[in-house]
Amino acid sequence: MNKPILYTFILSLIVSGVVLVGSYLIANILQNYVIYVGFYPVYPLAWLSPLVRMTGQILAILAFILIFAVRAAR
């Protein structure tokens, strides 16, 4: 197998994994952010967490495709 193609595949896989894990961490922080109003906890940013997760998944796929295509074309 051609080593530069393998290295490009591994690099694009690592970058897309970092994007995916980062988006899941941000979504988890948004989901667990709490403000106490009196005795009751309020989660004002919890509605954003599914949107951040979905956006992270899309960006991870796009990052993989773009990095692999650009580096493989060289």
C-alpha cells in the first residue's frame, strides 16, 4: 500500500475524531449547565446540545472528506 495515502487517511481520521469529540464535549457542557432559581435548577442552554452534536457530526464528516481529498490530490 502507498504510505502517503495511508498517512493521509490516518491524519484525516484523527482530525475528524478530534472535531467529533470536541463537539460532544461542548454539547455535554451545554446540557449540564445549570442555574438555580430559588431551589429549582434551570437548564437554559440544554436545547442547544442536540444541535451542537449534529453539527459536530456533520463537520467531522466534512473535515475527513476535505482533508483526505486535498492531501490525496497532491
